Amino acid sequence: MTLIENSASSVRGVAYRIAREHAYAVLAELDERERAGYERVSVEIEFTEAPFGRARALVYLARAENPGFVAHADERGIAEVVRTARGPSGDNASYVRRLAQALREIGEDDPHVFAIERMLDETR
């Protein structure tokens, strides 16, 4: 799914530390995958488990000029776009299903993601 800058919101997920010797290759691959309207930005993150505290992390934020940006569409409209979209990493419907499963595994309830997943499953 797409991260949109919003100071009133938060994101729960997983942060990965990349070994310095692999950082250039990993970032080049991510930059290629996210090139269509996403901007790499540094943000402060807070870990929920001790002893990690806070750290800086890189995320990719969507911008309105992104041709695939459908954040203002309703969930059915987003599901229609997702159903046919495909990127360098695979089809977007599989991505949404994997994201929904990952959210369940960390105990996160995201009605928006789960609704899009249901709508994708309705047309299988």
C-alpha cells in the first residue's frame, strides 16, 4: 500500500537494518521499484520493544503527481486499480494479500487494507 505524509497518522510495521556493504545495492533496487512517483525520505521511527528506542529510517512516500496515486478513491475503486496493476516486484493483488497477512501476524487491525483484500477476493 501507499504511505502518504500525514502528521496525524502513524504506521506500524517492520524496520530492516541493512548492512553497510549492501546498502547501495539494496537502495538502488528499491529506488527502481518505487520510481513511479514515490520519494525516498528519512523519518524518525520508534520501536515498541526495548532496548531499541528511536532511530532514523528510510521510507517511500507517495506524491499526488504519481500516476498510480488513487488515495482519494474509495476502497472499491482502489481494488479495481490493484486488480490489474503490476510492478517490477509482481502483481499488486498478491502484494495486498501479503500485506494483509503480515498485518494480521503483527496483530494490527487495518480496516482499509482488509476491505481492499476482501474486494479482491470477491472477484477471484
